[in-house]
Amino acid sequence: MAKRERKGGLSGRQKAAILLISLGPDVSASVYKHLSEEEIEKLTLEISNVRQVTIEQKEEVLEEFRQLALAQDYIAQGGIAYAKEVLEKALGSDKAMNIINRLTSALMVRPFDFARKADPMQLLNFIQNEHPQTIALILSYLEPAQAGQILSALPQEMQADVARRIALMDSTSPEIISEVEQILERRLSATVVQDYTQAGGIESVVEVLNQVDRSTERTILDALEIQDPELAEEIKKRMFVFEDIVTLDNRAIQRVIREVDNNDLMLALKVASDEVKDIVFRNMSTRMVETFKEEMEYMGPVRLRDVEEAQSRIVAVIRRLEETGEIVIARGGGDDIIV
């Protein structure tokens, strides 16, 4: 049973149901596209339980939604402190804090929101002399493309250290995040969500490394192989996944098709997206496509582990072809030249 906000008041789920009813079926359908199956199920059940919505309830819910939307817009414009200042002038201190607290806890405003809108080179100038752990924390909260540009511009002797710290980073206390934020941007002083937020990790450093140029990536991975071989190997495994084959040009895809085992490719394509299948099939002869489709149809159910192993072998081939210069994988910030 959903918890009520106050005695005789509406629960958050009830308000959401009333809001969607008020917005109409078309808008509600658009909202549903952004929800999980569990959320859709709970919300649909709540909507079905609504017998009658009074005009007062409808107006109250719509006004509350408007205020929350405005607050979120203010946060996007100038951070939480700016949103708080504007809302205090408009609604008073108590109501402003109530809205801000609900937004930060419900929407989980991510730290360093202002930094994600900043120019990467400006950020670099500000953080390049900080401790590698501080740089790693900041980069782990930026967009991968931003973080990749900054990582590429750091001194070579620092790049691998920072990448390693991002990969090994676990949860960071709100006090430390708040302290670093205050150094980086005074406006976002003490308003970070009071929760241990997760940033960093291997997936984070993989996203960053996928945005750096090839020479920077190689420098970092070579250094990591010396410092922490197991971590370097795990990062390399995730650097290019099978679905990324869509980023290769036609010549590279044709080279990969000639190099890999046909059975591996059939297994990998068996559960691949239509986009991946279309691109691969476009780079095969008509006869080969027909053969593949027939074989895949008669293949029957396949084990996920077998598919993943086949995809891993194909990715290994792609990485090897790139290392020998036979194909080029497009990367952010690089000036790849094909001669």
C-alpha cells in the first residue's frame, strides 16, 4: 500500500494516476514509454482504482506538477542553489525547500551537473593540478565524451593512474563530493543529495576510453598492463562489444566477415538486433545471406553463454585487425588517417 503524505491526503502514486488521467491518453502513452514494466503495472493499477477525480484534486495535482517541473528547469539552468533562490522568492522558504528536497531525492540530481555543461578544456585548466583521485572523481561524473577529451589532454604519466582510479572507484560519501563540488563550482555548495552515490567502476572507465584517441588508449592500457594486468584485461574485454560492429565502415565489416568463423558469426547474429543483422548482411553476397538465414533458422534455441563466447571471439578478431592496422575503429577526438 502506498504511503500517504498526510492524513487524508493523496499518495505519490495516486497523484501520478490523477496527473495522467488529467493529461489525457495521448500524453499518458508518451509518459509510459519512459517507465519500467513494474512502474507501468503499478501505475495502471492505481489508475484503474481511481473512481472519481474532483476539480480541486485535479487542480492541486497539476499545480504541484507545474512547480516541480519549474524547479527542475531552474536546476538545469543554474544548479540547485539557483533553483532554491528563485523558488524562495516565488513561494516562500518552507515551500521552496519542500520542493527542492523532493526533487533531489526523487529525481536523484547527479553531482557536478553544472560541470557537464562546461567546456572540457576549461575544466581541464581547473583540475589538471589536482590529485589524481580528485580528477578521477570528477571525470567519473562527466559525460564520457567530455571525460575522454580531458583524459587525453592530461600528462601521459598521469593518464593511466587516473583511468585506474576511475575503474577501481566505489561509492563516494556525499561530504567528499560536496567538498569537491564547492572547489569546482561555488554555487553548488551544500545541496547534493545526501546519499552515497555510485560513480566510476570499469564500465565508467571503458566509456571514457572509448572516447579517447587510439594512441592515448594504447598508452593508458600499456601502463595499466604493468600496474594491474587483470584490470587491464577486463577493461580491454569491454572496450568494444559485438554490437559496436555497426560503427565500422563497410570495408572493415567485410574484412571481419572474411576473418571470423562462420559458425561464430551465425551464433552472434542469432540474437543480435535488426540493425546489426542488416549491416552485416549488407556486406555479404546474396548467396551467403541466404545460407546464413537458412542455417540460423534451423539452428533452434541457443544458449546465451554460447552466443556471448562467439561474440567475444569475433570482438577479439576485430581488436586484432585494428592493432595490425587492417581496420580502423572510429574514436572520439582522434585524427585517424587511412592511407
